[in-house]
Amino acid sequence: NLPAARLLPSSAGRGTLRSDLLRLVSSIGSNNFNIKRFTPLLKTVLNHKLDKKVWSNTVATVIEPTPPLRPLPFHI
């Protein structure tokens, strides 16, 4: 539980980075989870890059692209 995550605003425009991280954690068990999203972040951490780069990749990892709207089924 990092204090900075509670203070940094969400790049998605709603809430904080902490709320983005919580949404990510809940998506891990879903069918929409893509482990490849974590590759750049893991490489950054494992290569001991600067904190600024780690945070940048963290934000990029947790921000989910907005999925396209699905058409509603039409019933007569």
C-alpha cells in the first residue's frame, strides 16, 4: 500500500492511481486479463530503472483502454 498511489491522480481522469490499481487487481481474475500488459513494467523493475520510469510504466499498465461498446441485442 504505497502512500504515493493515494496521492497521484488517475491518468484516466477519475480518482487516484490507487483506484486504478484496485480495478486492475479485480480484473486479474477475469477473462479480459492480458499478462502482456505487464511486460514493460516488469522489465523496468527487473532492470533497476529510475523510480520515475517505474511510476510511468505503472500508470501505463494500470490504465485500461476503453473497450468498444457492444450493441444491445434486439428482440421483437
